[in-house]
Amino acid sequence: MFGNPFAGLNLAIDPVLPERKDARIGCIGSGFIMRDCHLVAYREAGFNPVAIASRTRDNAAAVAERHGIGKVHDSWQDLVRDRDIEILDIALPPDAQLEVVREAAKEAGHIRGILCQKPMAMTLAGAREMVELCERAGITLAVNSNMRYDQSIRGLKSLLDQGALGERVLATIEMRAIPHWQDFWRVYDRVEILNMGIHHIDAFRYLFGDPEKVTAITRSDPRTRFRHIDGISQYTFKYADDFMATSLDDVWAWPGGESEPDIYIKWRVVGTEGLAQGTIGWPRYPIRTPSTLTFTSNLMRRGWISPSWDKVWFPDAFVGTMAQLLRAVESGTTPEISGRDNLTTLACVEACYRSIAEERTVGLGEIVRDMLA
């Protein structure tokens, strides 16, 4: 008799919230991610940002007024030293985060957790220093790996965990989008993989684990006028069980002019017993566009299933990243988006760049060995 092991299938797209929502959060940065994502999500979740600082005080004050934050510090250093702060929420460029963590580690005692952006740092060495500083200081470090909390990716993870697709065969992500590079990226030569591809790379790790080897190629992006190694990028992860996960990241997307733009992020996962596919709604931001998920499974015998929801990746997924940190702090556990775990995401990024530079497939193990040397 067949029996349906997935009759009560729960896709678990909503993050688990902490018991305590009133932990006092100090926000560093006042740009788009903080202003339009973090703080919007925190208000919806009932979290408690109490102070903000930025490189420009007037910008911080404007964001504080918009979001009802009571205290504006003259500098991020002053905010870090504020004994009322329990959680640091850092939204600064990747080359600026290490300095903040160094200062926070000196103030160990009142700071219990830090949420930083990805990439944590521009180098593996800098990221490892951040992790070790926090571990020695007893500070829980988490990384804002927000694509893990996109609703379709969360639902896909649930399907995979329940075996609905059978043995995994192939996963693909195809991105046709035009990100507007922030000005600070213009001084870096690593652009697409480190800034955009890192979402897909971390999602692959979240969904499928760590690959054995990585192959990557790239070409320049005609739209991106400043010097860069990686414009339009393609990278493939190969796993010990012969499974492949590959992403094509096209940040040019169309030639402009009279051409009709067709921007999207699509993903697809095929297994021996089923198929799941979906879209990420972000390319249409600020239009509120939920991501999608459609799947079928021979094990379920229910045809195609297409759940729907009202939540969107930006900004709703940012509830999940802060909730994960707050839950870890209150329970004394390690967050699934921990800084130490994220070192392997950065190792995969580094493997991509080594593959591009040396025109070869790179074993992840050689990057990890270098990282630990």
C-alpha cells in the first residue's frame, strides 16, 4: 500500500521568533539595507532597535526619525561603547566591518551578539579574525545570509529535508537582473560573485551542503564601467554523490534602448522522484512581488502543488536573520547563520575566484586548508 508520507506537508517558510523580542539593538549604518530592509522588518516583527549611528550623523538622524529610534550617536564608536546596547546590527561596506568588530570585542560584557553583512570581510583572513575575536569575547556572531530566509528557498529546503524529490540530480539558478552597484564597490575588483553570487553560493550550501569542487568562468559586464574581474559569471558546484548545482548570474540582462527588459531570478531542482522550481521576487523591487514555488513528487501523487504567500524576500526575510541571532543569544546556541559557518561560504567564493584566475576546477579542500593555515 502506497501511503502518503507528506500528507501533512509543512513548508515552514516563516522564521521561528525569539521568546524575548525586546533585546536592545544598536544599528550601525543608515543606507538602503538598514533603512528599507532591516528596520522595516524589525518593526513588523516587534524587535527593539534603540540607537543608530552612521558615517553621516544627519543620515542616521533621518532614519531614526522615520523608524522611531530614540537615540542617535555621533559615531559608530560611541554606539559600540553604549552600555545599553545588547545586539549590534552592522550595515557597512565589507571592508569596514572588521574594525567595528575589533572595537566591539574590546567592549565585551554588554554586547552579546552581532549581525554583520555579507561578505563579512574582503578576505578570508579578515573574516576569520572577526570570527575568532567574537569567540574569544563570548559574542555570538551571525551573518546576514538573507536568501536563506527567502520564502521559496525556505520551502524548497523543507521539501529536500523531507525527501520529497528523491535523490538529488541537478540544481540551477538563473539570474537576469541589473543591480545598481553601490559606490563603494567601485574600488573593488571583485564585484559580481562577492556581492551578488554570494547569495546563490550560500543558498547552495544551505540547501545541499558543501561541494567537493568548484568551477567558475566569467566575462566583463559591458554596463559596469569600472574595473572588475567578474561581470557575467557562471559557477558550478560538484558534490561527492555526483550532484551538480550551477548558477548563471547575468547582471547585464539586456542591451537597453528599444529592447524589452526581461529580468528575473529562476531556480530549479530535479531529483529522481520529483521536481521543484520557483522564482525570487527581488528583481521587481520596490514592487512587492512574492517569490514562488511549484513542485511535484512521485512519492506524493498529488500532481503539481503551488503554495502562495504574501511575504517577500526584501524586506520580510530580514526578520529571519535577526530572529536567528536573538534566539541563539537567548538559548546559548550557535545560529545557523553563524560567522564560523559563513567562513565556508567565503571559501566557496574564494574557490570561484581561484578557478577564474587559474582556469581550472578547484577543490574546496585546498581553500579550506589555506584558510586554516
